[in-house]
Amino acid sequence: MNPADRLSPREQPHPPYFAALNHMLRQHGGGIAQLIIDLDRLDQNAAHLSAHLDSSLPLRLVAKSLSPPALLQYLSKSLNCQRFMAFHQPHLNQLARDFPRSDILLGKPLPLAAARQFYQQLEGPAEFVPAQQLTWLIDSLPRLYEYAELAQALEQPMQIAFEIDIGLTRGGFNAPEQLTAALTWLQDNPNHLNVRGLMGYDAHIAQAPFWLGRRQAFRNSSARYKAFIEAAQRFPQQWPQQPTLNGAGSLTYRLHTNAETVLNEVSVGSALLKPSDFDNDLLSELQPALWIASPVLKALPGQLPFIGKTHALLQAFNRNRQQTYYLYGGQWPAQPHSPNGLRYDDLFGRSANQERLTSSRRCRLQVDDWVFFRPQRSEGVFELFNQIQLVRNGQWVDRWDTIAKT
Ligand SMILES: Cc1ncc(COP(=O)(O)O)c(C=O)c1O
């Protein structure tokens, strides 16, 4: 236990930002846990992102981190972006439907059955032309052979990019010689596969150990990326004149500037909402824009089963056990954020039905007040809710469905 927890009871009312949201949700929150996006903050984050990227380093929106269709529509418009990175076959079909002019790159290799399913579920007559607008990801020779067979069976060209390992160790071709082997196979065997380029994700750079440093880790991974490009350039028949050289992500896009990158596009998703896993000095100018809010069902004096009066001793030792709150729902991948001073109760445990939080007596939350949580990530969080409530300047403005209505 943090000694400060014992000495000074954590207690804060909501700061003005959350007090306004609390007021709004008490009137319009509908009494159930809600997912909230602050559109003002989202716009500001998008403006920061655009200011960093210029026209020679275009953006690809990472769909898994921004999955609600209306959110992708909103960002595609505000960032003037038609490039998407997809990770999930149903999302892929959705993107092809919603963005008929888009260019979609897979962010992970999909099993052949999922790729086949994409074509089976493609609604026709579709404006989206997979042979020109979709790029599958190939991480190994066996997958290359499989996809070549699928293209043959479909009797249509398929575009592919190679996943390369530039230090992350998450798979893909991990030496230029392996890429050479893949391109040699394409050169020597008739096939319907068109090479579009490379994808090398570099999130490991953000966690570079102190003895290496982020700058050097960046230089090392760029050098590895360059070696793959040089290997590919030896195959002018297979390698396109204007290849896609994709990389980066929310944790590292700030390191990629025009002068200092081998990439010609960067993928970014989560940073636009800045969940807490993205609290990183490189992203300090961005603001959290995604919240989970839940109404207080019960405000009770702190107690625990079986220990009765002994609990008073526990409270004397830790005043932050004086008060207990039960909320509507819970067990989200998120930490209590406002009011400050609320904590999960390790002794009691978590609940997806009625989450329990503890605090000092001076945290004066009432039944029907709202508690705000900051998600650790956005990926996988949208799916826990049916809708997202949109706010501007502390006022409710609209709502979006988290998944497409069919
Ligand atoms: C291939 C790839 N590119 C980019 C990203 C970055 O996504 P985000 O910006 O949401 O962190 C990821 C995240 O997992 C990824 O797997």
C-alpha cells in the first residue's frame, strides 16, 4: 500500500470538466453505464496529428482502435483519409461497404479461410474493387503459396504486402534473404499476386531499454527496414515503382518525420482517443478523449463480509476504505479517474455487474452521481457498449452506434 494512502485521505470532488459531464449525465445519461467521446478533444488530437504529418507522409487509420463505423467516417472526413488498416474479417467487409473509395491494408495476416470469407461476403455489385484497393498481408512462404492458390481459385489478382520484422519480434519475414526467397518464388511461378510493398510495425521502439535509447532503437529498426527495401528492389518485375512502405503506430509516429523515415505512410489509431496505455512523453500534447461513465447505485460505509468491527481497524489504518460505492456494471479495462481518489477494492474483488470502489469519507459521491473511468485502450472497448455518447463543451450532442446496424 502506498503510505500516502494512509496519511492523506484521497478526496476530491469532480473537477469542473467532469462536474459538467456528471450534471449532463444525471439528466440525460439514461441511468446505465455509458461510453463517452469528447468530440472537442478528438478534434484537437486530430489537428495535432495532421500538423505532425505532412502530405508526403500520409496517414492510415487503424480500424481496430477506432472501430465504430461512424467514428471512422468522422475521422476519415476530418483527416481527409481514405487509407485504413484492418485486422478483422467482418470489419474488412464493413470497411469495403462503408468506404468504396478506400485503400485497405491488412495489419495482420489472416487465415486463408477468413480471406476466402471476405470474398464470399463481399456485396455486389460492389464499388470497392479488392484487386486494386485491398492489400493482404503475407508473413511467411507457406502463406504466400496459400494466397497464390486462392487468387488462382478466385480467378482474380490479389495485392499483397510483406510483413517484415524490424525488431518487434511479432513474426513476419525477419531477414532480407527470406524476402528474397518470396520474391524469387513469385518471379519463377506464374501467379495472380501483385506486390504492393512492406509493413513493418515498430512499437518496440517506445519501450527501448535505457542502454540503447529510443533514438538508437529507431535508427536500428529503420536500417533493418531499409535492408528489406534494398532486397526487394532487386526484383524490378515484382516490386512496384511506387511501393507502399507502411509502419509506425500511435506509440512511434512522432519519431517518423519526413527527414528521418524510410516509410511513405504511417498508421495511427489509438492516439486520437489517447487511452492510458498511450500516456507517453511523445504524445504529451494529446488529450484523453474517451471515457466510461457509470452511475452510483449504492453509497455505503466501508464494510467487508465476516470481519465486522475489525473493519474499523482497517479504516483507521487506511482512511480510504471508509466509503464504498457500487456502480452500474464494471470490470472494464479501465481505471477510475474522477472523482480522484476512488480505487478498486483488492480485498473484495471486481464485478462486471456492480463494480465496487472505495474511498475516504470525504469523497462525497451520492447515489445517481456518475463516476468516470479512463480506458487503458480503445481496442475491444467499443464492443462492450451499444452506443457512444458524444459531448462537446460538457454538453451532449449526439450518439453513435458502436457496431453497424444491419
Ligand atoms: C500493424 C500495426 N500497425 C499499427 C498499429 C498501431 O495501432 P494504434 O495506433 O491504435 O496503436 C498496430 C497496433 O497494434 C499494428 O498492429
